[in-house]
Amino acid sequence: MGWFHEAANPGILSLAPYQPGLPVEALERELGITEIVKLASNENPLGPTPRLVEELDVVLAESARYPDGSAYQLKAALSKKFDVSVDQLTIGNGSNDVLELLARVFLRPGLKSVVPAHAFVVYRLVTASLGATLVEVPCDDFTPDLEAMLAMIDSETRMVFLANPNNPTGTWVKRDQLTAFLSAVPKTVLVVLDEAYVEYVEDSDYPNGLTLIDQYPNLIVTRTFSKAYGLAALRLGYAVSHPDIADLMNRIRQPFNVNSTALAAGLLALEDDAHVKLGVKVNRDGLKQLNLGLEAFKLPVIPSVGNFLTFDLGRDALPVYQSLLQEGVIVRPIGVYGLPNHLRVSVGTETENAFFLAALGRVLAKP
């Protein structure tokens, strides 16, 4: 190990770089395939609001100017739409950015964060990078076991990360479960509720975290424009919290952490409710299509309320993943989440879903 590694923060040495879903361009280069369906990164198959495409020239014409570092207009729009105060908001370069800001403010060596098993890998990355300790709690049938998580909280615990619904499993906790948990968590422990997929959940028992912040000042809700709003490439997310927490996060936030195009796109996306509703319907229909297809292959599926499904191959999933690449289909292996026998497939259009199912059928039929 060279001098550079010896000089680095110890927590970073235990990390491996985050591995995103394989880009379409990479598969084109490596295999020379031109007909490719990417269902690996939980992206919105409809793309962003058509208004963004129509107004992009106007936005780009101002590219020589720095963006509004305060994100004034976007904060005002979020405040109006979700009935939160502007001083509760922190805008980030994707919700990953605000997750890292929270960790930088509150975690350090000697402190702990608690997460459920199969949780979003970024929680592990931000915890370890600050030299804090990650405590992973086994799930109950792939669903976060809140009572077991509560039992693992001690005097060194500073933060709990909970995605609802969870990625990559798609499972979720109900309102009564969450409020009982929040009531029992010590007030000195922050609960980070990651609602990246909130727009896709249609169950009446699903808890809207934004309605709970006033009652639980130690609750922080993070959300993103990358999924239902179709802005993954522009990187835009936000946190809603107690104003004192937002103040601390904004002290260390980079001055221009969100670009002007993303800020403008966020405003347009918030105004186009019809586009979001259409995306939710496409997702609902796509989940049914994929569930039926995987059931026909007799592959167990983890019930999901997100825009993806995780299914069990009953064996090492990597060979199937590699064979699907040969068929022009990119899905997501999730061994890093403790699920080496599973693959995660994002919901695409009806045509994309059918393409995936046909390719999977050919792969499974091979001896």
C-alpha cells in the first residue's frame, strides 16, 4: 500500500467505488449490440416532462451565468406544493448529495448509523467515509424490522437510515409502524427517511414523511427528481427537515451544487402533474406485466411498490446477468446488497418489459 493510501482517511480504505448500472454505450462498445434495453437503474421510461424539451434552448442560453446558489424559485415551488417552509429545505445534486451532507454534519469516528439489511449502498458509503460505524440489522422477510433496529440503537448511535420503499427490495413500512418507531427513537438520534420512490406508492397505509416532521424534529425526509420526474441525468434532490438541521447542511453545501438546467427542470417538473400521473400508471401496468412474466418462469419475486422488481433465481445470478447482456438487456445484479441470487429489473415501457421477458426466457431455456 503506497503513501497516498496511508495518508487517506481510514474509513475510505474500506470502500469500493459505487457501481452504477451499466450504460447502454458501454454495452454497445463491448459487444457491438445496437438493440439494447436498459432496465438497471430505476429510470423513468417516459423521460422528463415534454415542457423541458420545449424550453431547453431558453435555459441553455443562460449557461454563462452561475446558477442561483440559494435555489430560491425551486424552494418556493416546493414550499407551495408540499406545504413546508422554505427554511426547512436543502437542495442537492441528487438526493445522494443531501445524504452525504447529513453524514458530514452529524457522523464522525466513534458514532454509529443503523440501517436495515439490503439497504441502499450509499448509506454504507457515507457512514464509512466519515469513519463512523455502520450497524446492519436483519430484515423480516425483506422488510425493515423496525423493532430490531430500535433494539440496536445505543448511546453511540447518531443516525438511522430508512428508505421507504426500500431499494433494491421494493418493500415498505406502514404508517402505524413508522410512527411507533419514531416515537420510540431517542430525540438525539436522527432518522433519515429516504422517499426516493414516494410518488409510485398508491397504498393508503403508506406514510407521507413530510406530514410527520413537525411532530418529530429529529426526522429528515429526502426526495429526488430522478425517478418519477424523469430527471436522473440532471441530478436534483432535496431534504426537508427541522430548520436548524437545514441550516447546518447549508453551511457545508457547495455554493453552486445544483446547476441552472436542473433548477429550471425541477420547476417545470413540479408543474406537470399529468406527466407524473401518467408515469405512475405506466409503472403500475408495468409491474403487473413483469410480475406475470416472472411468475410464468416460476421465479419468486419480492413484492414491490417502487418502479422495479427484484426476483430470485435460486442460484448465483451473475451468469444470468451476463447472458442477458448478450441478449441486449441490462438489469442489475445486487450481490453488494447481500442478495447474490437475485436480479433487480426496472419497470420500462410495455415494449421494453416484453423485450426483457423474452430475453430472460431464452436465457433460462439454455442448458
